[in-house]
Amino acid sequence: MTVPQPIAGAQRVGEVVLAVENVSLSFGGVKALVEVSFDVREHEVRAIIGPNGAGKSSMLNVLNGVYHAQKGTIRLRQGAAWREFHDMDSHEAAALGIARTFQNIALFKGMTVLDNIMTGRNLKMRCNFLQQALWAGPAKKEELAHRRAAEEIIDFLEIQHIRKTPVGRLPYGLQKRVELGRALAAEPTLLLLDEPMAGMNLEEKQDMCRFVLDVNDHYGTTIVLIEHDMGVVMDISDRVVVLDYGRRIADGTPDEVRSNQAVIDAYLGVAH
């Protein structure tokens, strides 16, 4: 697949901003993750790949606080300081600048595209419920500012023509784009994408690849993604970590990973 190039002015990959250290996660006797370690650098696109059941989504769930690992730590850099977590919850992760999309679309189907994206601004809103209900003074000014931010994302994702359409009426590919927009509305520094191209046709995949690259470039957002399409992974990722049965079996550049014999045996099947 030919992946469209990002817009001009590419961000340079910087220092490590997220460090996962010896993370283990079990559900009863099932070991989802076993002492997994890897890091993520500022502005990079970091892919996590592996067979079904390898622990990829579990890893993202640990990173944004849905699951709490029984062992290991997560360290997140904020400015010059580091914060270490053992049991971060989802609200805390969002407040720290970690946003997430899901393998199965999690949108409000009866709400419009604009309203869905506006829900991503929730943590940015400071006025209380009564002020918002009256929609006067500071509350009115705040909501108008948030709506402008949402409209900018709509323009960025080229979905102006469906901004007032209920999400449930949209085709699958556009719903995926709206979910990306809602995550961007939170202004994340770290964006977790769980199979953003799953179920898409070739044209939709090309569009989503372009938007992922443009988000990384235009906003400078660091991206961690799970994806099964190896053409996509090899074309848009800076580095790839490979999981198998909850364990890390490889970590490196796309070229290094696809020539790694352990990865070929466990996942790729043949040398690509």
C-alpha cells in the first residue's frame, strides 16, 4: 500500500517521554503481559504488533489506566520531571495528556459529529454545570472557544460536510475518523490508537494513514498504535515492539523487526 506523505515541517523524534518497565498483568491464571519493557520517544510513531492474544490491547489498557498491572512501573515525562505510576486510573491518564481510541468504536451514536468531538473537550472545561446550563457570561465564552477548537479539528480531518450528522448514520471509516477527532479534542501529548485501520478498505486505510502522519507532524503528537496491517506498520512507524504470548520478543526499526527470525516464526510467517 502506498501511504500518503505527511504535510510539510516534520517533527523530529526527541528524547524518551514514556518508559514501560517490567510490566506484568494477569487475569487469574492467564498471563496477559509478562515483564514487558519498552520506551516511547517524543514525536515518534511507535507500533505494537503481534498475533491475536499477544497482549497488545492489554498493554494499551495499562498505559491509559483501564487495567492496573500487578508488577512493574510506568514513567511519564512532563517537562523536565518524571512521574512514576503503579495504578494510574483513566481520568488521571487523560488529565496527564494521554488520549485513546478503541478497537471497537466507542462513540455516542445518536449525537452529531460536532457534539461527539466536543465531548473530548470535557477536561478542558472549567465552568460548573449550573453556569453551563444558563449559558451566560464565562460559560458562554468558554463553550464558544471549545466549539472553535472542535471546528478546527473537523476542518483538519476534512469532515466538514458531516459535522451535523448523527454518528450512527455514518459509514465505518468516517466513524473511525470521528473517534480520532474526539481523541484529538483533548489535546493529548500521547495518543494511543488501537487498530485504527481495522475493517477499512484500501482507500479508507490510505486516508487514515495520512491523518495519523499529519497528527504526528502538525500537532507534534507522540503516537503509539496497534495495527495488524504490516504494510501500514512498516510504512508509518519509527520503531516497532513485538509481543507474543504477553512477552516482548523484538524491538527495533521496521527493517530490524521484519528480518528478526523470532518475529517471522511467531507472527509474519515469511520474511517480508
